Amino acid sequence: MNKENRIVHGRKKGTFCLVGGMLLIAAAFFLTLFNIYDSMRAERNAGGILKGLEKEMEERISADSSDNSGISDGRGDQSRADYELFPEKEMPVIEANGIWYIGILEIPVLDLKLPVAEEWSYESLRKSLCCYSGSLYQDDLVIAGHNYRRFFRSLNHLAPGTEIRFTDVEGNVFYYQAAWTEVLESDEGKAMTMASDDWDLTLFTCTYGGRQRIAVRCVKKTGSD
């Protein structure tokens, strides 16, 4: 190859690299725009579901207020909630927008208040948080959420002691505090859902690339029931 041909070949190669780089930048730009749009759409959906769920919960609690608020435990006049007497009971649910929900999770320091679906699916995760495994009443509940801006994106910034609240659809409020944060690989599912005496609630989300999981282990505050 003579000098002139080498120059032409070099220019073509440089042009291809330039075009390829511009295409990659454009793809990254449109991906960023899509992620922003998807996050905003999820926020709007969650907000609408939350309003409907709160309304349904208020109606249920109002209807139940005329009934017994607890079940006698047979030890005098003391009354305890049925979930305390029967922790193995299924978590009650309310339907909203075609999906069944077990309650509402709140993290005040993040100004976060979101509905939690009874079962997880990719479609449900695009609208709300989801119960991934376990039970609220048996202290092994695991809640999953996308890393959307107004969902679980800031989960890894929760300091130990941060207050977390969960209200089930019958109006029972459970108070927790963040204990510590773990980073787990995507194949460590058993570690994510493992029940432990060291924690009572787990919140988790994916890292941006999806290769790892951020898990916040939480403990129930004494007397929170």
C-alpha cells in the first residue's frame, strides 16, 4: 500500500470511528431520556395507586372500627390483634388497578411513601414496590423495588437508625429502623431471602447495571406494634 492509499485508508478508518462514537453517544443520550421518562411514569402510576389504596384502606378501617379491634387471648380482659395471636395468617390484601396490595411502606427521611404489591412481577415493579418473599407478621418480609428516583434509588444512603414504617391494609402500623446495608451479587438470592433473628425486614433494589443488589436489613422497634 502506497502512501496515498494509506492516507485514504486512515481517513476512512477515522471517519468510521467518529461515526461509531457519535452513534454510541446518541444511544446513551436516548437511553438516559428513556430512563428519566420511565421513572417519571412510574412515579405517576404509584401516586395514583397510592391514593386509591389509601381510600380503600380508610373505608375498610372505618367498617372494622365497629367490630372488635382484637381477639381475646384468654388471659383476662387483655386484647391482642389477631396477627399477634396467629402470625402464620396470610397478609390481608386490597385490590387497586387490577393488582392486590398488602400495604404502604414509608421512609420519611427520603419523603418516600409507596404501595406494596402482594406478589412481585416485572409489570408490578414498574408501578409499585413488591413483596418478594416472607410475611410481615412472621418478621421475614422482603420488599423489592426498582432503582427509580422516587423508589429505591437512594436506598444505599440510609443511615443506621433511619425510621421505616409499614402500614398493612387493616391499619396496623409497624415501625422499623435500618440496621445495616449489604451488597449482594445477583446470584445470591438465598442470602437475600434468608430469615434471621438479626433482622425483621429487608428492602432491596438493583444497582444501576443490574449486576448487584443493595439490601437494607431492618429491625423492628420495640413496642412498635
